[in-house]
Amino acid sequence: MSVHEIRSFVEGDWVPFGNQQTITVNSAVTGEPVALVGQSDINFHSVLDHARNVGGPALRAIGFHDRARLLKALALHLDQHKEELYALSHTTGATRADAKIDVDGGIGTMLVYASKGRRELPDSSVWLDGNVEMLSRKGTFVGQHILTPKLGVAVHINAFNFPVWGMLEKLAPTLLAGMPAVVKPATPTCHVTEACFRMMIDSGILPEGSVQLIVGATGDLLDRLNAQDTVSFTGSAKTALSLKSKPRILRKSVTFVAEQDSLNATVLGQDAAPGSAEFDILVKEVVTEMTAKAGQKCTAIRRIFVPQGMQSAVADAIAAKLDAIRIGDPANRETQLGALVSLAQRDDVMAKVTKLREEADVVFDGSAMNMGDVDVERGAFLAPHLLMCDDADAAKHLHEIEAFGPVSTIMTYRDTQHASALLNRGGGSLVTSVITHDPDIARDIALGTASHHGRIYINNRDSAGESTGHGAPLPHMTHGGPGRAGGGEELGGIRGMHHYMQRTAIQGSPDMISAVVGTWVPGSTTHTEDAHPFTKGFDALKLGETFLSDSRTVTLEDIETFAHFTGDTFYAHMDEEAAKANPFFPGRVAHGYLLLSFAAGLFVQPDPGPVLANTGLSDLAFQKPVSPGDSISVTLTVRRKTRRTEDYGEVRWHVVLTNQDDETVATYTLHTMNAYSA
Ligand code: NAP
């Protein structure tokens, strides 16, 4: 295999290869050199300037929706070239299945962000956080929290184990937020990251300056960061500590997100005896976590807690499955367990196993496993190691040392309280799984450990068929954990963008708030126009445009007709005495749904026109009952417009129903899809 010179990409160009202090990256499988990482002369001041002055403005010039479209295009482009990345991943010890977790996982994460960006965010750069807060009695002074993109640079420092996913899962929320990024991959697998990065640049999809790549050392990059910048670090606790405690980072209050080592665990419920579906699920999950990516997953199960008395059965079942695993050359399609990333990594794992063995016995070490024809001297192959400890309370290393490879230890517990205490001994982890079919056990352990774990994965016979796996961080759910795990939070849907945006509390009159946030806020100025708003195209509607309906009297006959027609003969509408006895009603009252139907009858313009469909209604509150003889009228105001396609967009209308005394009867938000003007 040819040795590839790995280059950085800064200020819109690939940097010439630097020959000083070259690091050779060897194949994890054969030990042959596959890549050379040199130290180039990079001016980090200019790198940051380029991101801040070229990439940032270009990204912020377009809104969330256009940025989401870029992510989608990028993900689809990478998807077309992924075979090349799978092939290269082989040199890192990854099987095809491992490479798919990395490559397809990264592409999938980008696609989820692309989709969420368009469905959950407005077509602007201002993200409203929560509702308007009423800060005054008459409503002339209100508040709204907003998030806007930070004006700096996101520096992503990534771990070696996921060279593609690690880059893409951070780029997706960063670029969607509108922030440019500088990516620094871990050296042992940077050739895979560089290949993926090259594909992104070659696609020409991203605006100039929005991404840069630094391979090798980062020089004085971190010493040049400011309060508008964010560092998102993944790696060991030791490196995290040394970087986040840099005086510059502390002095400038640079946001520092850390995802570091983690003593993740699984617990088998007391209901899950051998032979149960849950027992088998636990065995399967443990074997997957020990062998996928050769156990080099930040979320892999390191501690297995089982009820006292079940340890031998669990150990035998896991050992039997491990023994059947095919270990060997990851390029071979049958191989299930490839190599660790390097010989140094294997040495590190074995040194940690030696420490763990001070407190645990070896149940399985794969000494009889057939490794095929791989060269175990030159390739970083390591059989799975399953350990067992009799006294989980007395153990120390087992709750502290992370052997980042195919290593896990079985321990026992007495009851759910004891299991929770042991799970929490990890000092904070990314994920804990609870394998049980008993809701009480699931609740006791989940609530007993939620404070210490970023994610709690409960699995059993009902969910196993569709469950996503203990170790899989999903873009929809938070990835991160407290304490030992670094205290960071990534992903979690659009929550993952928080690190790249500033939250600001805006206070002022409703008109001022409307102007700032680009959405009409109740209490702001409204205006009526001659034409009914349902006759106007999406583009022609203006925020604050209002329609005032005629009024309609609600009769007892209306209520009875509606009751019999729908079958809703609830006593509050049909029985005067019973309704009066209810603390909320003066006597018989109109159905809330009757009022909504009458409201629609009062505000619609019935002819075919730009309104294509009513797609929903939200934030409905019935505020005052309507008695027979009362009359109601409706006010409909354009609150927010969101472009969906070239042909139509979504309009959110603020709807208020009032009675003859001008008292508010009900409020809600109506959603419609409206075509553009013909
Ligand atoms: P590492 O040695 O701490 O390195 C992590 C990253 O930091 C690499 O990119 C490394 O680059 C860089 N780095 C090291 N020193 C630096 C410095 N002075 N300035 C700037 N960057 C520096 O960790 P690793 O060995 O790659 O990863 C394994 C660890 O990561 C495991 O402990 C695992 O649990 C953890 N991990 C956690 C998660 C999570 O999401 N929580 C995910 C994956 C892995 P070089 O390679 O060039 O030194």
C-alpha cells in the first residue's frame, strides 16, 4: 500500500506537506506504514481570521433552512463515496461493520440534523427559546429568550476511534448553528478523516472558510481563542484537563465541551433469570459492545452487574458467544473482531487488564481462539477479555480504569439500591443500560442513577427488535455524561447547537420583541387589510396582518345538536343541575370543540385559493366557558411564516376567541400551508 502524505487544509487551500517531525501512521493490521503526518508551518492567527472573517459571515448570511440544505447535500455526496472510506478504515483495524458504524453513522447524523433543521427551526438565524414571558400586568413589557450564532470559531478536537463520525457529528450542529469549524483529528486515524474532509471540499458544497483541517500539532491555536469561540473536545480525561485548564481558555471564558473516558455499565434485572428473553438480550448486547470497533467505543460496556447467584450463568453464556466470534483480518467479510488501532493501544489495554486482574479473575481471554493467518506481532489484534469480580464493593480499579478495548468485567449486586450505588461508582458515565421486563426495576434503577449517567437505555423483549443498541449515540438523543465522562453534552437533536450559539434574554415592548425575533408577538401592533388573508399568497401575507370576524350567538339548540351529532353528551353540556354543581361552570356550557368549529366557520374564506391545508393547531387554552345566549367572534393574526418549498410555506396564525363582553374565551395557534401568489 502506498504511503499517503496527510495535509492540513487552511484558508481555502491544502498546505504543502511539512517534512519536519514527521509521524508515521502504521496499518493496525500489518504494521506497514500507511500515512505520514508532517508538521507544517501554519499561521494559526490567519486560520482563525479566515474562519471568523470569511466562513462565519458566509454561513450567517443564510438561515437555518439553507444551512440544513447544505448538510443534506453534503451527506448525500459522502454517501456516494463511502466505499473509499470503508477501504481506508481497514487500515485502522476496522471491519466493514465497524466502518459502517463510523461512516454511515456520521452521514446519518448529518441527515438527521438536516431534517431537524428544516422541521424544527425557523427559516432565519434566530432560534426562539421558549415562549414570551409576561413581565408586566398590562403586557406592555415582555421578554423572550433567543439564541443566535456565536461570531467565533468552533475548534473540534476528536478522538481516534471514530475518524468520520467524530468529525461529522460535531460539524452537523456547528454548521447548522451558523458557526465555522476547525477540525483537528487524532493522529492515529487522521488519514481516514482527511479522506472524508477532502470529499467535502471537492464537493464544493460548503461556503469558503466554513471548515478547515489541522493534522498533527495545533501549535498556539488554543492560545488564540476568545469568548466567541467554542472548543469541543473528545478524548482522554488527561488531555481534556490539560487543554481546558489553559489560562487563555479560562481567562476568556471560552466554551469548552468535553467528552472523555467513561466506565459505562449494564445491569441485568432480578427478573431476568437464565432462559428469559432479557437474559439473552444482555448477553447479546455485552458481546456486541466488547467486539464492535474492538471495544474501542466511548460507550462500550466496561462493567456488567448481575443479581447475586447469576454470575456463573451469565459468564458461561457470554464466554460461549465470545468463543464463537471470528477474529482476524478486518478486510475479510466474515471477520467480526478486527484489530485495535495500534500496537501502542494494545499495550495500553493489556497494561490496564493487568491492573484490573488485581481485583478480578479471568473468565475468558481467548487464548484458544483461532486468529486465522494474521501476524499478531505486527498487527494490533487482541482477543476479548472477560473478567469476574466477587466483591464489587471492595473493588476500586474496576470502577475507575477504562481499558479501551475488548474488555469487560462481571460483578454482582443484592438489590436495585445496591445496583444503583455500584453503577454510580463510575463517577459519571455516558450510558448505562438496564435489561429488565419489570417496570418497577426499570424505574428504581433509572431514577437511582439518572444523576450520574448521560443516557439510560432500557431494553427487553418488547423493544429488542427495534432497539438501537446500548452503545449507539443517536443524533436525536443527548450524548455526553456528567463527572468522569467530561460533563459535556453533544447531539440531542437541536439541543446540540447550544454550544455554538449564545442565549440572550430580550426584554421590551411587544413591538420591539416582534422586530427583533422576526415573529409577531401577542400585544404587538396589528393591521387589517381589505382583502381576506385567505385570499393572499404566502409571500403577500405580512406579519401582524389581522382578520376580525363577525360574531355569532351560541344557542342551547346548537349545543344539543352538536352533542347528539358527535356523541359528546358530557353532563356539562346536557344537564343544568350537574353542570352547576361543577366548580368550573355556571350551568350548561358549549363544548370547546363546538367553539373551535364555529371559529373556523367565522374566519374561513371558502373559495379555492392559496390556503392548501389546515395542518394542525397548538397551544390551545379554553379560558372562559360560553353559556347559551353568549356570542363569540374571532381574531386571526399572522404570527410566523416559514418557507417549506419553492411552492408553499407554513403560516402560524394567532387565534383569539372573545365573547360579547370582549373577554377571551379561547386562544390557540392555527397552522396552515399556503401557496405562493400565482
Ligand atoms: P487523547 O489521546 O486524549 O487524544 C484526543 C485528541 O486530543 C486527539 O485528537 C489528540 O491529537 C488531541 N490532543 C492531544 N494532546 C493535545 C494538545 N496538547 N493540544 C491539542 N490537541 C491535543 O485520546 P484518544 O486516545 O484519541 O482517544 C481515546 C479516549 O477518548 C478514550 O479514553 C475514550 O474513552 C475517549 N473517547 C470518548 C468519547 C466520548 O464521546 N465521550 C468518544 C471517543 C473516545 P493527537 O492524536 O495528534 O495527539
